[in-house]
Amino acid sequence: MSVSVQVSTTIDRPIAKVFRFYAINHVANHPRWDPNMHLEQVSAGPIGVGTIIARRNTHFGTPIEGTMEVIEFEPNCAMGVVIHDGPNESRGRVTFEADGPERTRLAINAEIGDVDESMADVVTSMVERTAANIKRLVESEP
């Protein structure tokens, strides 16, 4: 069973700045908005389709080693990943939409694998916290 989550927020920064923070600098910034995650890019070059990132997730106490592969990367539009945490597969997609010249609508869509419906509220809360943290961090940068 899996849980689907959709969360969005509007960030008071131009789309290029939000995309750079979230997608281009994903490995460096992800632990800033989610301290329970450690990432290390294992493939060479800038982030794009095919990039492989090793991850260590401690959201639920016991560390889970996994990987994330970028499967979609469209500058200033979208970034999609497939995640393997142990035997579980999840998918995530974040879209970026201009809401005027200085505002960006960030939408996070996640399909979390091997999670039953009883965990839906917990997972949704985690994604909502992620969106709020991204907004706070991006808006606090000059």
C-alpha cells in the first residue's frame, strides 16, 4: 500500500531562485529543510536526469540507507525522483510555477511506498513541514 501526498506553498521569490535552491542545489539544501536526511551525490556532474544520490533517512529512528534517482529535471518547471529506501520505492515530483514576477508556487507531490493509510496524517505533516521550511529558508536568503 502507498500514501499519496500533495502540498503547495507560495514563496515570495522569483521562480529561478526557488528552482536553484530546491533543484540545482538539492544535495546541499535538502538537509537544511529536513535534518533527518543526509544526501551525497554519487554520480558526476550537475544535477539532472540520471543523477544518483545516496540517502540516509532517520525520520523514524532507525537509519535507512537508500538512493534517489532524478528522473525529471526541467529548469524552472519540475524535478522528479524515484527513491529506494531499502526495499521500498517512492516517487516525488516538485513543480515550480510563477505567480507574478517575484512569487513562485511550489507544489510537492509524493507517492510514498509501503506505508499504510494509518500513516497518511504523519506523512502529510512531514511534507507540509518540508514546504514551510523551504519557504522560510528561501525567503530568508538575500
